[in-house]
Amino acid sequence: MDIYEYFNSPDVAAHCRSIGHAFNAFESAIMISQCYIKTFEEKLAAYRAIIRELPDMEVPETPNFRKVSSLHKHLDWIISYEENRLKKFLERESGAVYQYSGELFTAYESALTCALEAATLSEDEKYGNMSDVLRIDIHKKYPDTDYFFWAVHVRSGDIVNLESYLPAEDEDPSRILDCYIDVPAPFKKGDLVEHSGKGGFIGNLFVLRSLSCDSEHHENWVMNMDTSDMTAYVHYLGGEDGNDVNCECMHFYPNLQYCRRELEGDERILKYVSLYMQDKICLCELLGIQKFLFADEVRSKAKKCADKGNANLDASQKELLFR
């Protein structure tokens, strides 16, 4: 098994491969659990490959699970648990309904057929770093309760992630994989990066400030940390209008990749924040560029308003108005 095939970020995978960084069985299982570019079945197959190919090991107590003496046996439990969850999600149950985009169905097959027929690929619906797939969410709900399944599919109809909240649900053995690990990354302060998937509430485009693994204190925290603590501290565009440069952290930094696209609109300021943080431009230049971009935005909005109010002006008159 090539563990790097289960990395969501091709840049982090390439870096780890280039430095020959080895992942033990537990670390490999964690990276597989975080993977969203492989199907649900492919991830279970990868757990089986760990059992076959990597040495067994003891796992100390983690923030979310007790100590286990054999990771191999525990992965067997995870595989069985996940297969049973998938079976329950797929089976037709009296009183349960499937929901896709507001429509309700009594059978999973009907919901999936509807979803695949309605699916169209658009730029903001890409899931992971696979440009030819579409994220499709199908829920299984139990009316008048808080219980549910949530399955994320790709364009082929394959499930890539399955979450659930069920009554008297057995202890979830996969919680052991919610644990902090160090993953080498190629990024440095000031790099312009983006989330390899859909990002979160702060979007998916960032200027990197630092990674949690770079902290001189993080070694003392590791045993009390989980994957949510694998953070990148970043600048991003936010605020009421979505064009203010703010700072925050994003979770699970191994999902970052270099931003290689040309930035447009308000995003352009992050390119220059990146250059400033890498000492490639000075503060005066950054502030000057900010004034220019702001003026450009005001002009663009004024032109749109004027175009609506001056629809009868010919091209030469509009050119004089906005010269």
C-alpha cells in the first residue's frame, strides 16, 4: 500500500515522499481516516492493507480513546463497525426516509438515482482535488428524532464519507484515529495556500502564518491533542463584506496545497500580503496596493450602477464617463 495515495494534498504527499518520511501503522490509519479522495470501500481496503503489510503496535491512550494493545485487532473492529453502519444506512427501514436536496424517498436507490440525474459539475461543487467529481449529500432520517445518517457521494455514486448519530449506537472504535500526529509539510510563513477540498467557514484561500507542528511547545501537548489541533494559522478574507483581511486557524493542515491559480477580485490582496510576509515588498508598497485595489473595486461597482442607469449611452459616451 502507498500511503501517499490517501493524502488529500498532492503537495504534502510529494514532500513526504521526497524526504522519505515513513508513517507507522497508527499514523497511516489516521491519514486514511482523514482521506476524502478515496471511496468508503477503498478506505476500508486500506485498513486491511495496514493489517497485512505493517507491523502491529500498541497505541497509548489518546484524548478520545483508551489504550489498545493491538492496532491490528482494533482495525478489524473498525472495519466491521463501518461495514455494519453502511449496511444499516443502505437498508430500507419502516419509518425512515432518505433526503436529497429537500426531496424525500423511502428507498436509498431512488434518492441516489434522483441525485445523479440532477448532478451538474460546477466550480464551487468540486469535492477534494478531483476535478471530475461532484459532492452529493444524501441523508437518512428518522422523523421525530435527532437520529440520522449523512453520506457524501461523488459523481460515480460511490460513498466517500459516512457519518451517523443513532440510538444506543455501539462505541465508535474509529475515535482512536482522532489523534494528533506530525505530518511534514513543505509550506513556510507567507506562502499562498488553499484547502485541497471545500474549505470551511473561512473559505479555502489563505496566507500561511504558521503550522502547529512548528511550535516549539507542541511536543508537550501531543498526548492531549487530536486531529482538530493539527492547525494552520492563516490570514484570510472575511468580515461582513468578505473583503477584510483577518486571521484565524484552519484545522488539519495536511489538507493544504499551494495556490497556483490567478487570483481575481478581492482575493488579489492576499497575493500581496503573501509577498509582504516573505519580505518581497515593503509595508508602503502593500498599503499602496491596498489603496489601488480598493479604488478599483469602487470604480467597478460605480460602473455597474452607471451601466444600469445609463443604458441608453453609447460606447463612446461611457468611455468618456469612466476614463
